[in-house]
Amino acid sequence: MKNRQLILLGSIAISLSAPHALAAITWDGSGTNDASGNWSLNTNWDTDVVPGTLDAAVLTDVTTGSRTVSFDTVAPGTVLQIDLNQTSAATNQLEFLKTATVTNAITLGAAAGTEEIRLTPPTTAGITLSAPGGITLNSGGLLTMQANFATTTQRT
């Protein structure tokens, strides 16, 4: 009589998890919404956390004057989404000082005033802004790219 054994090798993994909710983190300029400042400073955001790879960064309406948020050299390199919401006759600027990836889309435009994204590379290097979901420019929106040139001296 033969003994037969059935051996099952392998495993089945089932992952049950709720879909990840998009976290919206809103610029509050350390308590003064219209205040300019660096993206990387935790206190400039309503949750005291800098937006990252799973977050939507929301730059709300500037009520007076001009605000510049600088995506500075110590900011994280990836953010999920950027929402600029300008409805007042003021200027809302986002300045990229380093290479960044926005996984979803960037939409900018203004019902009133101006929204502007500026790519401002440091004097010695270029930067790249990647938005696989696209960049939508609506009325009132500006996308500005600044080139920096090295200065040379010629002697005769």
C-alpha cells in the first residue's frame, strides 16, 4: 500500500484595506494666510506638517497684496497634488527652487488677480517640474520659467 501525501507549497495573501483618503494640507503662513514663506517650514501649514507624497497642498486665496510660497531646497521632492485657489484681486505665487514631482495635476488660474508658478533655478543648476497628471493653465494663470546664465569674463 502506498502512502500518498499532498503537499501544498505557497501562500495566498489577501490585503483588505480602505482606500487612502487624500490629505489636504492648507497654507496658513504661520497664522497669517497672506504671508510669504518657505514650503519646508512646518508652521506655515495648518496641520504643522509639510505636504508630502500622499498630500494635496492647498494655497488658498490671497486677500491683499502678493504672497510667494517658495518650494525651497529642503522641501520634499514629491507632493501628490497642488491646488491654487485665487479669487481676490491679489497675486498668489508658487516658486520652485528645486526639482519637484507633483504626482497628480497642477491647476492654476484665477477668477480675479493672478496665480503664478515660477521655475527659478539656482544660479549653478537647472530644475525640473514634473506633473504626470498635467498642468492646466486657466484664465489668470501664469507659468514662468527663468533661466540663469553664468557670467564669463574675457581678457584681452
